[in-house]
Amino acid sequence: MAEATPELLQLTRKDFVSDQEVRWCPGCGDYAILAQMQRVLPELGIPREEIVFISGIGCSSRFPYYMNTYGVHSIHGRAPTLASGLKVANPDLHVWVITGDGDGLSIGGNHLLHILRRNVDVNIILFNNRIYGLTKGQYSPTSLPGHKTYSSPMGSIEQSFNPISVAIGAEATFVARSVDRNTKHLAEMLRRAAAHKGTSFVEVYQNCNIYNDGAWFHITEADVKDDNTLILEDGQPMVFGKERDKGVRINDLRPEVVPLGNGTSEGDLLVHDESADPPALAYMLSRMEYPDFPVPLGVLRCVDRPVYEEEILSQGRAAVAQHGEADLSTLYNAADTWIVSEEDSVPVERDVAEEIETDIPDIVPGIGEVDPIDPKGEFERLVIDPISTVKLHTPEFIMPGASMLEAMLLMEEKEAGCLLVSEDGVALQGILAEGDFFVKVVGNDIDLATTRVEDVMTPNPTTMRLSDPIGYALHLMDLHGYRHIPVVDPGGRVVKVVSFRAALEFFTQLYDNGANGN
């Protein structure tokens, strides 16, 4: 008996419309793109809480506010970066990146290239109006040479980017192009992008009726669009024209437009193959530009390739199978530490006294003062002497299920500044310090007799080794506010506890001995 098909989640366009006022200029092409996105998403049957829209900076980047899903309005050009991290952290999310020709191809160009080549499973929609709209009409990376704007009053002298060519050159696995006014075609491209496994890149020609009105009229106006656009269909000959009386064929490895009839038939034309790999055909199509050629609209390339986040997770599973589950605390303390002495370094003239006074914290009285005979004596002891030199404490253990009342009584009985939490006295699960009573217990409505140690302890505490320098212990204590750090042997078993008080007593005694000439 065949398994029942899961019932598709029933959503409507209204479910994806947020309560935010849409704030684009009247007549902006962004409205059409937003409408088609809100029309297509309900068809996918994906819960809204599993959909995320991420944008950078620009007019298009307002998009997440208008979608009733999760959204991130990030920083200029970095939307692909955030999308990559989010998808790796939670591969089940359905992630869309909304960007513009300025945001995505100028400051964000590098980020766009790398998300495309990595093939992260996200959908990128690039709004291309060939202008900077939000910052009031400067030329953008896609503005044509000679285009006059406020920032190029004599005409731009820069070669413009072709976004589709860039995407294909970056080995994007899905590349498509549509236009804001062809809403039916645009909706189909969004559906295709959503269905693709890997990075999908869709360029949408979008009109800015304020700063670059009419940039795409040659492919949107009813009287000319059919003669100036080529709608790509996989497996079909490349026919176009209002009367479908023209086509594209290859002549000497170059495309050419030919009229049909007089001995030229559809059988002579180039047949579209969106899965052709290497992408020579797709790249050639991306270079067909008006007025010499019809502008290709549709899917230029769609191929399968391993998906980035799945490969990362696969490597993680293989590493665990090979090495076992990792322990972050062990990793932090796995590397050896060493001291680079002045004898081993390049001689540099410097004021040692000034360095010590400005760089070394005044941990004990006099440690910042300079001995004219041995100007860095205490400092060298700080960074060279291991913590085994200090009077270390014998660890006191308590079970994680013990009550806080038991912990308090044990701490008082043993005169211990902390208790190490462990089921077996070997595997360290947490640490309960005196400070936890003051911060987490005193003043709070907590029943010591019923509250368990594991509910209050600091889990997976930082540990050190006997060979680590005293200065490292003091650094960790100052950085995190610790007063006690467990000391472990090479096997990770706790053998001692170093306290801030013990380190302080060590240096006080050291200073007193030096002051007395001992």
C-alpha cells in the first residue's frame, strides 16, 4: 500500500502580507516583485516560521519588512554572508536574499561571488534598475557606459557589469532572468528558484521611475517587447518575435538573428539546454544584449552540484565518527603555550620601564614598579612560572543532583571557595562557586532544600593544566570574573583547583622577599 502524501499547508497571499506600510515610490517596479513573491510562497506549502528574508542596503532591502515571515535587514552587501551562516546553522530554513545592483554588485560583489561558487541552498533575487535609487540617483555597477547621473554628469566612463554573466562565471548552479512587468513569467522564475537545490540566482529587471525611468522599456512596452525578448524554454528552439518569425542560430561559433522562412526553419535554430555543462551556452546567452540581440528571459542554467551546508554537516559527522564527540573546554586548553624571550627575538630599542608600567595590570602592590637591576623580574615570573608553583587546593566534589543546602553546608565544612560538580569524581560537569550563592541565590525566591546544584552551577567550566603559566590563570580570571579554575591532568581529570587568592599570596610573598633582599 502506497504511503499517503502529506497534506499541503494551506496558506494564502494574505498570510504573507505584513502590517507594515509599503514605502516605495509610487510606480516603482519593486511593488510587482513583492506581489509575485507573496503570490508564489503560499503555493510552496512551507510554514512562515521556516522562511527568512535577508537583505542589505538599498530600496530593495526594505523587502523583509513587508513579508510576514522572519527577516533580517542587514548591512551593505553582506546579506549573502548572513544567509550562508544561517543556512549552515539551520539547514531546514527556506532562505531568500533580496539585493540590488548597487548592494549586490558593488560593496557586496565579493560576498555574492562566494555564495554562488559555494552553492549554499538559498535563493538570491537581484533587483536591477541600473541606478542607485535610495541614495538619489548615482550610477551603479550596471549603469551603461555614458549614462549621465548626478555622480557622472558627463557620462559614466566605466564598463558595466552584466549580473547574469557574473553569476555564470562564479559557477552558479541556477541562473535566471525576468522582468517586473511580466508578472506571470516572474512568478514562474520564483517557483523554479525555490525548487532548486543549491544557490538560485534570479536577476529581475526593475524600473526606477524616479531616477532611471524607462531603462527597460525596450523589453516591457507592449508594441516592442515581443521583438526584443527571447523567452527561453528548455529543449525548445530559440524562436521570438511578435509573429514568432525570427530565431537565433549559431554561425561560426557566434549567435546570429535570422528570419524564419526562405529556407530557414526552426530545425536550423539553436535549441536551449539549461542543463548544459560546462556553461558555454548559458554564458553566450548572457552576452546577447539589446539592440543587436533579443534579451533572453528565463532559466539560462540549471545544474546539480553538491550543496555547501550538506557537505559541511557530512564532514562533521565523519569527524565525530573518527574522533568521537568533541569537548570545547578540552579544545580550548589543548594547545601548548610558550614564551618568546628577548634573546630569541629581534632586538628593538624600547623603554622597558614604560612598557611594564603601562601594559602590566597592578595585580599586587609594587608589581608595576621597576627594579633597576632586574626591571622585569616579577613579570617574567608571571609568564614563565607554572601554576603548580602556587599553593593549589584539593578539589571538593558534589553530585549534580544534590541540593543547594547540601552544597552550602559542604562548602562551609571544607572551607572551600568552590565545589566541582561531578557524578563520578572524574568527568567534570560544572562548578559551583561562592559567587553563585551571592549572584544566583541571595535575594531570589529559591528554596535551598529543593533547588539542585545542576540548576545553579556553571556548566562545562574552563580548565587549566599544571604546566600553564600563572599569568594565564590571572588572565582568565580577569577576563571572565572567575575566582577559581579547575586544574586537570593530560587525561582531563581534575587534580587541583587554582584560586585568585593563592596567586595573589604567591606574588605578595615574592615581592616581600625581593624587598627584603632575600
